[in-house]
Amino acid sequence: MAACALVALGLVAAVMTQSQPARAASSMGEFTFASSSGRFSDAEPFGPSLSTPAACPDYEVKDENGNVVEAIPINYTLSLAVAKPDGGADTMMASITSASPYDAAKTASLAAADNPDLGLKNPAEVFTTDGTYELRLVCLDDFGGAHPDGNYWTQKITVTGDTWVAGEGAKATQTTLTAAPSVIEPHQETTLTATMSPAEAAGSVTFLEGGTTLGQATVTGGKAELKTSDLPVGQHAVTARFTPADTTKWGASESESFQVTVQSPRYEMHDATGRLLPYNPELQRGQTVEVVIRGCAPATGYAMALFHDDTAFPDATADADGTVTWPALTVPDDAVAGQTRWDYSPDCTGVGAVGAVDFTVPEPSSESPSASPTDSPSDGPSDEPTDGPSDEPTDGSPGDTSGVTGGADTGGVDGGGGTGGSTGGGSASGGTSPTGGLASTGSQIALFSGIGAVVLVTAGVLAVRFGRREGLLKFGGPRSSGVLRKSRRPAGRREAGGTSVTRPGTGPASSRA
């Protein structure tokens, strides 16, 4: 009963709490700054002044009939705060009193000299990231108390670094640049891709290398692309600069630099006519080629050899640009067929240096194998296999074949193949009784087992119900009334005057009994 009472009290309290009118803070309109922008590092970070659109509202005390009994002015001072995501506020200026009382629309100075207790907080501690913030201007009484309804005037500013502008402002954007491929040869095309965040940002992207414009592209689906093959040999630090189509909606942004490398091919191989050969070409024995390797140490001598071949080749010296040229390298007549390479030394250690120049030597042509396969196999094997195997498999082959086939078809990792083999063998001989008898025996056992289980369960249920019924009809004999009263009443009580009165059935003898 006590627990139920507590629950009831809790429900009543909850209902009473819910029945109270909720007072949620709300905006009474917008206030304005004298300046539309400013810098937080200035002495007056929010400009010289601000203006209220109306008087601070009084707090009205009403009777039970809703009549105003008293109007308490709450207009002594103003407080400027920054709304936080959790619903709270962070005070920036604690006491603006230059135009007090604020009993009408007024303009208040924000200079510290005009507000002795201004209490300006460091903006860098509040505006920690770029974005849009809501400012709230609150009316206070002469004790620093706010209006019970919690109303305020509002204004939004957009912060970028140390500066702010009034209003929602433009949304910040981010630009990311990539190039594919990032390492190319002279006059080879690469694709510069600028990716925008948010993807819905509208505008164009200018691709730059330092102060040089490489080209422009319009943002479509969050990306802008530029294909170019005009980059000269060397390293190029390319950036992408986003220019919004509407500066009131989107902010400008620029990507970090992305490096694109343009370099001549590290090696080339030409045939005797000067034709550039592809990678890993097929060279015939006795063929002469020119090999050019770039990116080596200038004015350095290099030796050339053929992998796994002792043929001597002339040395070559790199020019001032680090390019080494062997004008005539001839593939030896005894070159081993297959994959091989021109192997020079010492190795060049520049960016993307080449360790060797690969090529393939074909298999040598020969006429010798043409006659031998036609004569030798024609005589010997023709008679020997025809006699023995023709008669032996004719009797048992169906059973064996089916056994193997059954094992192959039904077998598996867990040994199903053996079972399939046995079954197939039995089928070949026409006997299916072992498998059928085993299945029939199992079915009979399952049937009788199920019937027995039903009988046992039914008997058990009847036995339990009978026992419970018999037990409910038998009770033990009642105890003596004296003992029951003894367990519920005290042994006796003392009457006035010190005389002890003992009730019947509560004396010592009854207790011992």
C-alpha cells in the first residue's frame, strides 16, 4: 500500500508539472549594429554602437483574473551574448548601460569608456571556428536579472578568421585537387580534377601554376576538370582556385598544391631505321638496335652487357643532361631464347631510374623434328593392346562403372563418394533390398517410438492431475486456539496498581504445551 501511495503521488506531481505553462525564450525581432562588418582585433570589435528596435518589455504581474496588478521595468542594462549549439549562451558584453534606461528604441554606444562595467570577453575564446553565429541582446534589470519570459533581440554574423560580416553570409567551401596521371612524358595529356565541398557549390575553378593560368572549368556535380598536355619538362606545383557564381551564397576557396611531374621517357630503344620500339620488344639474333637511357650522372662512363651472356659491348658516356646512348648493340647469334635484357652499370639513381632494358629472343627455327614422329610409332603398338583388354571387362563392367559413377556423383569431402560407390554397385547387380530394408526398419522404429512417447506423456499428465486432486481434498488438523492466540498476543499485561492479569490460554502451562 505504501508503494502504491508513492506511485500515485509521483503521478500527481508529474501531471501538475506538465500542467504548468512552459516559458520558452524567443526572439522579439532583430537589433542592428552601426557597422555591417568588423574585426575582432579592434578596440571595439562589434563597431561603435548598436540599436534596439523597441523598448525593453516590462514584466507584468497579474491577478487570478488576468488583470495587470503591477508592471516591473526590466530595462536598466543590455547584455550581448552568443548562442551555443546546446541552447545556452556565452556572454560577450555583460553590461551595456550607455543609453539606460532602454524604455524606447535607442542606440547604445559600445565603447568601453561609455560603459564602465562593460565586461568585454575576448572574441577569440568564443569564435573558435569560421561560420555563422547568432548574437542575442537581452534586457536586464538593475540587479542583473533577465526578463522571466527570456525574450531577446537577435542578429547573425558570419565569421571568417578575425573578421565578421552581419547576416547569414556565404557558406564556406573547400577545394581539393588531384591529377591523373601525375607523372607524364612531354606532350602527354593529364587530367586536373578539382572536387568541391559542399558538392552543390556553384561557380568555376581556375587551375594555376604559381601566377600562370593553365585553364578554367565550370563546376558540375561538385567537380571541375581540365585536360592539358602543355606542361613542359620538370616539376609543377598546380593549385585550383574556386570562384563562386554568387558570393552571397558561397565563399571562395583554393586547394593545396598538387605536384605533376613531366619527364622524358627513362629509356628508348630504336631499330636500325630509327623506329621507336615498344616496351619489351622481340629482337632477332643478329639484329642491331640503339639504346638510350636518361636520368644518369652527367659525364659518367657506363658499361653494357647482355644478361647471362659473355659478349662484350662498347661503353658509353652520359652527356651533360645525363643521357647515355649506345648507338649499335647487336643481339648475339648464340643468345638464349626467352626473356632477357640489356644490363648496364653502374645503375642510375635518379627519379624513376631504369635498371635494365627488357626484350625477348624468339625460339630458334629448325627442320630436324619433321621426319622422326612419322615412322617409329606405326608398327609396335598396333597388335599388343587389341587382345587382352577386349574380353575381360565385358561381364562386370556395368556394376563397376555404376559403382564408380555413383561414388563420383554423390561423393564429397565427408566420405559421400564411398557411399555412392556401394549404392551404384548394388544397383548394377539388381539388388536394392539392403538399402530398402534398412529404410523400412528405420521407419517402423520411428513409428513405434512415437506411439510409445505419446502414451507415456498421456499417462504422466493423468497421474499428475490425479495426485493434485487428491492432495487438495486432504488437510492437516487445526492447531489449538490457545496456541494461535499465543502467537499473536503478548503473554499478559499489567493492570493499574501493578497487578498482572493473565488471559486464559496464555499462561506458562499453555506455552509449554
